[in-house]
Amino acid sequence: MVGRVDEAHVFWISFAAFGVLCTVAELVRPARKLRYGKALPLDVVSFVLYQVAVVPVAQMVTDPIFPLIHPPAALFDIALPIRVVAFYLLADLGSYWMHRLMHTRHVWRVHRWHHSPTQLYWLAGMRTTIPHQVLFNLPTIVLLPIVTGGPLWLYLAMIVEGVARNNWMHLNVSWRSNWLERVIVTPRYHQIHHSADAQLHDGNYGALFTFWDRLFGTYIDPDTTKPKAFGTGEKKRDPVLLMIGV
């Protein structure tokens, strides 16, 4: 696996770069009026906690799993590009089902914090509890051995892609592309999932690919459905309790 120093450098550079680009995009073509002054304080605190507590603790839980996974030797006879595609398909399928699990009655509490923003924009996607992060780490950590032996730049590119994807799917922009949405999650596609209407946030679970929702019957068409408000749709709760999944 990539060294933590390399991961940290790449993460911070890509996070800063995409943060600037996303902010410019939201200012130029906002989907909805956004009051950054109201949204930023809590999301900045959440992001800091994400970096200093959520990610390190979640990695402590999931990283020991990596050396226990031993893919068959024959797998490495397959060309690396094919293995990379297989990794992304299988990891995203795992994320889809982990996401659905977190919307079940007994696990919802660890995911509720992620749905708490009432203004959706690129930084809002950083609201994550430790159990939430552990569950989302599992498909990646279990399947990462598939791409063992790849060059260093591949692992670093995967980190950049993860940052870009999280910012992109929560972006507050007025932009659409029906052909792209046949394959890839877009902001308006994911905005439906963050609706305050519980019936809507029980759909469009995809994190990267949209075809899992179509395949498993959880697809909600962005052309016919527009969220009226964002949030959990529940009674307002103490942010501190939400952060720790209570």
C-alpha cells in the first residue's frame, strides 16, 4: 500500500485544488442559493474531525484486513487495466450495498450525520462518523489486493479520484448530462438522495456508477424528481450527538 506520507501530500494538494475549482463552479452556476457563511463553520469543524479522528480510527479498524486477503495467483496473470476496472466495479457494488445497509433502521444512526446538511455543496460531503467510514472502507480494503503490483502513480491517482468524486457528487451546480448519468453519478443525481423527503433519500445509492440503482430497483430519475429541501427530514438534533452517531 502507498505510504501514509505520500497519501497525505496527494490528499491535501488535490483537496485544495478541487476545493477552489468547486467553489468557483458553485459561484458561477449555482443550482440553489447557498449561504456559505451559514454552512461553512460546522462543515469546517466536521472536516477537521474527519482528518484527525474519523479517518485514522477507521483505518486502524480496516487496514489490518488488507494483509489477510490473498487473491489467487492466477489473478495476477490478468492485465492490470482489466484488474483496475474490476476493482472499481466490485468496490462500487460493495459501497452500494453498504450504503443501503446504513439506511436500515438499526444502522441509520451512524449515517444520519452525513444527511444532516440542509445546504448541499462540495464540502458538505465530509460529514462522516467513524462507523460510517469503517463500513465504506470495507469494500475498498477487501478488494484492493486485486490491483497489487500496480505502479505508485496508480494508487495516488485513486486517492485523487476519491477526493474529486466526493466533492463532485455533492456539488451545488446547475448542470445536467443525461448520457453521463447512464453510467456516472452526477451532482443532481446525488442531490435526490440527500432530500429531506425520506422516500427520496432511500434511492440513488450509487457512489460512482448509476447502473447499480437501475439494476436493484432504487433508481430515481432526476428529470422527473427534484428535492425541495435537504436534510434528514427528522426532528433537529444536537450536531455533537450526530457526529458521534448517537
